[in-house]
Amino acid sequence: MNAKTYLSQYGNIKARLRAIEVMIREIREELTSIESVSLRSAWPDGQPHGTGTTDPTGTQAVKAAVSEIEAHRDKLKGQLQDLEIMELKEQAHLWSKRARIENTLGLVSDQTHYEVLHRRYIEGKKFEVIAVEMSYSFRHTIRLHGEALREVDKILKKTGKK
């Protein structure tokens, strides 16, 4: 694995975490909307109305619909629980991976190289932003990035992380 791929893993894990968070939020919203549903028969009191009959068909339909909604709610709750567990595992993985990447970056001897890599891979900034923040030209920032990656490649080979 080259340095760029190694360092890019951090952003990929972050993106997976965001996707899981979105799914969790969507399921919670759907659960909230399901909880607010209120179904009842057209003749909720079960008493005869005009024709002298009650509404057994409507009552049965409501019971069937409520049963279906409850099954869907239970399924969503299970999915939510699974996603929350997955999110916790991904967070643990992210912090572990981040620590390894930051330890590797800590071995970069040139402070400028370290800054470029940290801003690019840990903070997720674009080269244009990094160049402005560090008061370098865009082209020089790209050149520094290339030099920094070569230094990380050497570190990865030396530490056996490749």
C-alpha cells in the first residue's frame, strides 16, 4: 500500500461513518412518523349507526393495519440497533486508524511536509485551501505534497506497514 492510499483510509472511514449516521437519522425519523400514526374505524364506538349495523370490516382493517405498522416498527427498531452497533464499531476503527496514521505522520521529519499531509488527509482540506493557509502557491503545495508522500512511503517501508 502506498502512502497516499494509506493516508486516504482516514477519509474513507469518515465517509462510511457519515453514511451510517444518515441511515440512523432516517430510521429514527421514520420511527417517529410511525409512532404518530393513529388508525381507527370509521365508526370507532362500535355502535350501530343509521343502518343498524356496526363496522366490523373497518375494525378488522384497522387491526390488520395496526399489526402491519407494528411489525414494520419492530423491523426498523432492529435495523436501528444494528446500525448503532455498526456505528460504534466504525468509530472505534476510526480512532484506531487515526491514531496509527497520526503516529506515522509524527515520524515525518519535515514540519512543512507534516502540515501539508495533516491538513490534506486528517482535516480533509483541498490543495487550494492548504496553499492559501500556508502562504504557498498551489503548484508549490502540490510539490510539497509529493515530497511528503515519498517520505511517508519510506516510513511505511521502514516500519513494515506497507
